Amino acid sequence: MKLLPYFEDRFDDAVSKKTCQFVYEQASEFLGELLEYSDGMFEFCLQIGNSRHQHVDRVLQGLSRHNLAYLDSIKVLLASGCAEGCEPLLRSILESTFGIAHIVEEKSEERALAYKFARITRHIKHLRRGDLTHSAGKQLHTELANDAYSANVLSQVPAGMAVHASQLEAKVAADPAFAPIVAEWNRVKGKRQGDPEWYSLFGGANNIRELAKKLRWQSMYDFLYRDYSNAVHAGNTVERALTHGNELCPLRHPSKYLDAFSFAYCVTINGLEKLLGFYDVAKQEEMRKVILGVFEPKHQNIRAMIDEAFKGYK
């Protein structure tokens, strides 16, 4: 079997290649318009959040900006037909969107602080593993003794990791806002092995599937998250290697192009709607009208265009 580098290389006629490029341009242009609109709504929420100085605003800003950055990356990839490369990005956007929806649902300040505390705790553990004076660092150093790439890497780690870890621990201990978070963290941790997930605190869920079900978004987990997790963990490489004609699949094959395009649109508007609903219900309603009146008709037209252009390459 011969792997022709790119899907477009299989066409001998200029018309087919031009059709491909036109579809790519239309899809990317649409996502660019969606990105620009989303950025405007994000800026609206940002101004409200910056005036309040609450923990929840900083966390929602981080999660929302993450979605914008990854949507931008998907736009760039789809402009060149790289649908497969979008899947890990879509999974990450979806997980971030689950986080936004969970935080804005209720107990928003507490859940946002739980998100921050979980990240700080993870960072402290990372620092301790790089500290040869700490038991975690000593253990890792022993484990790396026969490592093929970095047997003595910890001896080369810059000094100060222990100090930084202690400073972070002291900062959390001194901040009264974290006191109820630590208490809830310890309560949940006592019921399981290892550290809990941040979203399991304050009436959350034990895992992403349970969280999606609680948010009534189980379909997004079952049909998107699980499938895209296969891509992240290289679990679908054999299936992807061959086309239905049992030929080696070329790069930029369009079989998943429509899914990547539509799911990027769908997940983005879901996260944006949840964010706006938290800050301004009137703005949320305005957004719904814009989506239904402006974006959805364009989305459906481009869907039909993609489906027609690539109908023989499922």
C-alpha cells in the first residue's frame, strides 16, 4: 500500500482540488466569525468580572479563554483540512465547558476555589517531586536511576523548588477563603484513594461521565468526549489507518471533517451561553437570537456544503 501524503493528492482534476479548498475556506471563515463574536461576548463578561474581584470570575475567565484559544487552533487546522488534529482540542474544549457549566450552576465561588485549590495542590506535588530533600523527590530520584533519558535529572533541577512549594502551602493556609475548600477536599478525599477531582467537591460528581450526566449533557460525553478520548490516547490508530476501501488512509482525509466543524460550533455556543447566563441573562437571550438568526443558518449551509463535497469519503 502506498500512502499519498495528502487527501488532495488523489485528485487529478483541478475542479476537485478547488472544491476542497473552497470548503476549507468557508468552514474556517465561519469559525473565524464565531470566534470574533465569542471574543466580544467574553470581553463583556470580562468587564463585569474585573469589577467584582471574585475567585469565580478569574476561573471562568481562564476556562473561557482556553476555549477561545482552542477554537482559534481548530479554525487554523480546518483551513488546511486537518480534521483529525482537531479531536484532542475538541475534547479539551468540551471538558472546559463542562467545568464552566458546573461552576455557574450553583455554589459558584466555592466550586471556582475548588478548581484553584486542586491546581495549587497539583503544582505543590510537582515541586516536591523535584526536591531531593523531600521524600517525594527522593522516591522519584530512585525510580529514575535506570531511566534511558534522564537518570540524574533531579540533580540538575534549579534550587528553590522546596521554598516555592512551602510558600504556596503557606499562602493557602493563610487565606481564609480556602478554609472551607480544604475542609471539603479532606472530607471527599477520605472516601476515596488519592486526591479528588475538583468537580467532585460541593455537590459535584466523581468523574467526567457523572458530571456530564448531572449537567444533562450525557450525550455530549457519550458521543463526543469518549470518541475524542480515543484520539488523545492513541486508541483508534488502527481503525483510522484504513479507509472503507481497505486502502491506507491519506493525511487530511475528510471523513471526520464535518464532525470537527459542527462540534466546534456546538460546544463553543454551549459554553458561551452558560457563561453569559451567569453574568447577564438579557445578554444571554440576545446571544440566543444571534445564534438562531445569524450563525445557525450559515452553519447549516456549510454543513450541507461539506456533506456534498465529501459524501464519497465517509
